[in-house]
Amino acid sequence: MKIGLVHLGLASAGTSLIVRPLIDGLAKQGETVFGLEYNKFSKRIELNDLTVKNSTSQLSSHRNVLTSFPIEAWNEHTKEISEELSALDKIIVLGGNEAKNISFTANHLYVPVSIFNNIKGNQFTLGYDTALNSIVECIESVRDTASSLLYGKVRLFNIQIPGQGISALLTNSALAVEAEVVDNVSEEKIAQLKEHIRNKEANDETYTFFLMNESVDPNALAVHFQDFDLDWKVVEIEESQCGGPYPTAIDRLLANQLKKAVLEWTLSNQPSGQLLIQEGRVLFDEAVKVN
């Protein structure tokens, strides 16, 4: 039996805790696992034998033998992808909440992997807790520096994280570090942010944080605050920083449950469906509705 595996979207440190044991477990059953990957240099879709790649890889155990497939490339090459996957017996999709649906000819399973915790039907997604902790740690390191310096005026740190629009990652990161969420540049929002700065100045506080994602340009935002005497800083937290390098304990617990459920589905006659994480448990749902 030929098993296909694809990781859609942003990389998650916890994904390797599923992929490597899955490849090893299926190899012991005589099955071959192929990874659908996108070569960003050649711009080509590749179907690689992960069974061989995993056994010969010299990467440390926390690194993933399967590279993530960009959502943009998936949506652009759906016909080619469908053709590549047509020769497979089963397909496992990690993530992919924002990807276009493809009519798979083989049975397929969706696994809730997302740093944004935005997959319907799930209370949690693998990768979210690691990303949340990584962002908070980055911001706290900025706070340590800011609080140790007297600058004579408010230092405003615009923290930009991956993503578009409102997400649990954005709102909960802001709550954790007491930052102001900037999800738009409406007059109402600008007025709210200006009042926040005035309060900081009145209380002689020396720094504050605005938290936003890629839907807001922090440099363009600056033009609305020219009437303030601010030290305007931009700090970008990149995708690679959100992904790890090591999964948190919560993500490890989720990954261990997910890898068991994925292996059981692959070796059984269960129909197409999705795994759901609810109340700390992994459940199988036959009714697939990703988008």
C-alpha cells in the first residue's frame, strides 16, 4: 500500500513527533510513505519516498523529515497535485484549513495541525501552544530590554506575527503580554491606540506593545502617530520562530495521541474523515468539512 503525506501551511515543531513514528510504524508493516512537497527553487511538485528519506536522514530527532507545503502553491497547482496523488492508496493531510479542497481518489484523513488554532470542530490544534509560548517568550525578552532603559519618552514596540485577520494566536498572545491588538487601522481603532499611549505617558510608563499580524503594516501605521513623541520600533516574529524549535508539553501530549490515531486509521478500513481534538481527546469524525 502506498501512503501519501502532506503538511500544509506553517511549519509546526510537533509535526515531527507524528511524521517520523508514522513512517517507522508503517515501514514495519511493509507500507511505503510518500511525502508531497513543493520545491521552492524549481517551483515543482515532488512526491518523495519518505521511508528512504527518514532512514538516511542525519537530522536530529526534533526536525521534520517532511517539509511543509505552502498554501499558496497548493491553491495554485490543485490539478497537478490531484494527478500526483492519484496513484496513492491513502492520503494524510496535516493542517490545510485555508487550502482549496481537492477531490481525492483515495481515502484521506485530515489532522488538526495549525499554529493559529483555527480549525473548525477543534478546541485545540497541534502547534498552537508551541507558537503561543514562542511569541510570548520573544516579547518578554523585548520587555526585559525595554524596562532596563530610561529613554525619556515612550518606546512603542510594534510586534508583528504571522497570519491574517483575527486569530486565537493574535488575541491570546496580546492578553498574555498585555499588548494592544491592532487588527485594523480604522478611525475608532486609531483613537483607541492614541488614548492608550496618552495613558502610558500620564503614568510615566516608558514602553508599550502593539501586537499585529501581516494584515497590518506597522510602518504605514506610524503616520497616524506623528503628533506623539515616540520611539517607534518594529519587531517581526517570523514563522520559523513560531514553530519551535521544540514543542511544548501540551503539544507533545497532543502529538502522541494524534500519531496513534493516524496509524490506526491508516492500517484499518475506516472511511475518509478528520481527527478532532476535544476535551483533551482525539476523536475520528467521518463527516469531512474543512473550509
